[in-house]
Amino acid sequence: MPILPTVARTFSRDDKVSAFLRIYQPNEPQLVSVMTRVVDTTNRTVFEQRKELASEAFRARTADFDVPLPLSQLVPGNYLLKIEVTRGEWRAERDARFEISSKR
């Protein structure tokens, strides 16, 4: 893996954190859309990014994807990271909770 994974879910605003996923396509690779959202405890979207991966991005039917999280722009509190990958009618979703600490 091209990253250093962590089980930590509490970060400071100064930390550099990215969400990483490896996307697999069982058949001939096609265009894939990746929607990344961060929502706060009131279900308000505080960050949103959509990226598309062309079929050429897939090697041996897999493609790595990462998105830096804007921790420095978030106030201390709890958040939910939501990632949705779509390809035509097919869709997969993953969620992860995390916290921004008020301590530096």
C-alpha cells in the first residue's frame, strides 16, 4: 500500500490525513465517480468533492484513490466521512467517524 494506515480516529487541525481506497472492477474497467463528503453532527456537509476516474486509471482492474481531508478548516468536534463510488447503476458506500480535537 502506498500509505501508512492508522486506526486513530481523533486528529488535531494540524494533522495531515487522507482517506485512501482501492477500487476494484470485476469486469472491463469503466468510468467511476467518487463522491467524498464530510458531515458534522447536525448532518451539514462541511466538505464535498467529486472526482472521476477514467477507465485508463485502472491497472489490472484496480485503481488507488486518495483525498486529503481539510482538517485545518474544521472546528473541533465529531464528523462523519462518507465516500460513495458509482459506476453506472452500481454503487458502493463506506463511512468512517472521526473527531477533531480541541487540543493541539
